[in-house]
Amino acid sequence: MCKVFYYKQVNFSPETGVLSLSYATDNGYSFTETITFPEIPFALSPKKKTVLDQIFHLLHIAVGISYYKALLPEKIMIEGDGLTPYEARFFEKFYLNGLGEFAIRNNLNLQGKIHFPEKKSLQRTPINLGLPYNALIPVGGGKDSCLTMELIKTTDLPAEAISVGQAQPILACIQKSSLPAIHIERKLDPTLFTLNQSGKVYNGHVPITGILAFILWAAAVLYDKKYVIMSCERSANSGNLKQGDLDINHQYSKSFVFEQDFYRLTQTVTPDFRYFSLLRPLSEAHIAKLFTEYCTSYFPVFTSCNKAFKLDEAKRLSYWCGNCDKCRFVFLILAPFISKGTLVQIIGSNLLNDKSQLEGFQELLGLKNHKPFECVGEISESRWAFRQLANKEDWQDDFIIKTLSSQFPDTEERKIFTPTTDHLIPGDLSDVMDIFKR
């Protein structure tokens, strides 16, 4: 039994670009993860080194969630520089909410059980680095980041694509964008995979977007970028179910709550850096509409199916599996905006005429169980998209449409396509905001 989890050493080599993060437990396990930043060597001024030391320390805590959750120790110990009270509360919230789905699937309740030690006397001194006006756009291979790249290309903001990993859809989408690119490499400790396969530890979902946020923060400083521009939509704010009073949200670290919390945390270290999502005001349906207008060249290469991004490269598919919640939702949300033939060509089959997909669509439409634990839109916009298809002659005879079209009321279109004001988009990108209002 593991009683203590140790956050041990952090080492970064400017010559090799390798960041090494180590962890250990009181029952004999040790883990070391590496993150490699390319374009070496890095020339670090004393000011930049001071900033990076603080970011890497916080990144160390964020990345540790993957190893912590395997053993769920009773106590957390942080060697070296500790956490301010504000940081300790941030990470308690990050771990509790980020492991919400993990807890449900493992029949656990982590509320009141995650405690990070704090140093009341510790304070951070914000340092203005004078970061130049340019941006990093993280690319995941799906429709959202493709749209963000194309929207930013309509502005005067210089930008580079960035990825953590080089799955084929990511590389293909970046190539279509014609943006310069940076590819970061992350290697989890193989001991974690061995433990997962043994069945002797807990396994499950972690808040990967939140982990990447810390890696991207470090990258922005290393590569002198003022902005990290995410592609998280407002639908990510909608949870899946409740565990007592706790909202369990598969997309917690894509939510506006996390975005605000993380932005505030970055300001305690780098006040001239900004982390925000360009698509935050939009629904998934609105994003789908804009994607079909601005990103037709990406149709043959993008994919949102998570089976194309498995950590085990031997198990990765090239593009769409055609039989998961993500495939079903993207098929449904794109269908009102492009021809049936084009959509079937993109995904590989007509999911709405496949009887085996019935239960999956029932969950997306709120007719059964709960909203799937996946990055899918709100039930209301799934219903809106479904209604559009039910009124189109070329979709009306498909099995799923015929079976479910009478089981829920219409959804008001105005709510689906009215951008919200809940976002952190800076004023210098107001031209993009104007596109949202058309």
C-alpha cells in the first residue's frame, strides 16, 4: 500500500532541451518522465531562467497527476521549492476535478482526500519578460484547432503551430495550414504502463489538456511567445453527471473554469503571458459551421477520433474508427453543413444508418444514461443538429433518424449560434470576434 507520494527532482538542460521530472513512493516505486523541447540550445538570461524554474516546478506538480492517480497515496510530499497557499489550492482543485471521471469509473470518491502541502511564507514575484506579439497554436488534429489556425491567419498576429507528439493527423493538419511548427516530445515513464497492464493499480482518465497547458506555458517562455491560443469551445463547460455536489466533467481542463484558474496562476509568474481559447464563445455547432466555411482543405486529413492518438503507437488508427462517441458526435454536428456524400467520405461510413450505433446516439441526445465521457457537445446542440437532418429529404430515411426523430422537442437555434461573452480573448483579436457575429 502506498502512503506517501514524493514530487522529487526537476532538471532542465538548455543544451539538450530535455526536462526531466521525477517522482517516487514510499513503497518502492519511482518514475521519471521527460519532455523534450526542440530548437536547441536555448540561451537563457538570468531573468528567463528564474521564470522557467518556477514554471517547471509547477509543471512538475501538474504532470505528476498521471503517477499519483495510479496509487492514490494518503500523503503528498514536495521536495525542494514548495507551493504557495494559492498554488496548493489550485492543484487540489485541479486534481479533484481532473480526476472526476477517473473516480467515477473506479468507484471512488476523492472529495476531501487530496491535500497539497503549502508554505505560508513562500511568495512568487511576477516577472515581465517583454514577450513579443506572437502566438503558439496547439494542434490536436481535430476540427477545432484547424479552425483556430485559419482564423488567426486572417489577422496580423504572427503564429506558429505547436504539438506535443506527432500523430499523423496532427502532422497532416499542420502541413495543410502552412504554418511553421514546433513538435515537443513527451515520454511517460514505462513503469506506469507496466503497472497499468498488471491491473494492480488504478487507471483511467487524466486532465490531459490541463497537463499540456503547463507544457505550453513553458514553451511560450522558451520560444518568446506572448500568447498560447487554445481551441476549447463553450460546450466544454457542460458536465456529464454529479457525484454529490461535485460536477463530474470529462472536459474539465477544457472548461472556462479551468482556463480562468490557469490564467490567474500564470499571472503570478509571467504577467505579460496570456493563455486563452479563441473558440470559447462558440457552441460546437457554430464551430462546425465555421469549419465547413474556412477549412475545406482539411477535410481529407483532420480527425477527432481518439483512437488515432493512443499513447501506444501500435494501437493507433490512421484516422476515424467510425464507432465511438467522438465519431458519432462529429458526424452529427457536421451533417447540417456539408453534403451527405462528403461527410460519409470523411468518416468512412454513414453512422446514422447503422443500427448498432443507436444507443450511442441516444446518449448524445440525452435519451439514455448520461452525456458520454468524451469531448462531445451539449445535448441541446446534438438535438438541434438531429432536427436539421430530420427535415432534410436525403437524411430522413436513415435508421437512426427514423427511430429517434419523434422523441424530443426542437431546440432554439438562436441560443446555439449566439456567441457568449464569457471568454479571455484579448481586444487585439476583435476582428475574429466580428467573424463570430456574422
